[in-house]
Amino acid sequence: QVQLVESGGGLVQPGGSLRLSCAASGMNFNIYVMGWYRQAPGKQREWVADITPGGRTNYADFRKGRFTISRDNAKNTVYLQMNSLKSEDTAAYYCNAIMVGNSGPRYWGQGTQVTVSS
């Protein structure tokens, strides 16, 4: 079965940094577009970023240069480096995966909580 396991969330002060990781298994990682979504309390899920197997990236406008998505195909892992964190970044962050060409279902991880607070 496809499994996506996020890690790296936690409590961080405003202006601080975190790096989230998502380890994938049960699939051919190298043919999947990987992405990150987040959902804050009382709000809808929103897209953060995604990255193709070849490393092409796309970001939501709110990133404002603060977030970087990357992947290590040898480790079947995707990362989200988050800098200059703000309180409004507080959310559950979810890893997701979909095969190139949208030829299968979208898979989701269990989420990792990021809380930005002083």
C-alpha cells in the first residue's frame, strides 16, 4: 500500500524555521508529483507547493519566498523548508502524491502539526 509519513512539525516562534519531511513507500516515487497542503483550524485546506519527479516546483502565492519544496528521489522523500514563519502559518501540513499524468488516485499522509506562537 502507498504510505506517506510526515514528520518535522512542532512548535516554533514567529520568525523561526522548520523543515518538514514526507517519506513515501509502496509506490514508484520517481513517477509521482509530490506536494504539500495545509489546513488551519476553521479554514479549508489550501495548497502550498508541489514538485515533479524532475524537480520542477510550483508554489502558492502566500509563500512570498519563505518556503522551499525539494525532493530526494534516492530516499523517496519530499521536504518543505519553511522560514520566517508567521502565526498564520499555523496549520496541519499534509503530504500528497499523484502519479504523473493524473492516472491514479491522490494519496495523503496523516499530517504533521505546525504551530507558530511565542
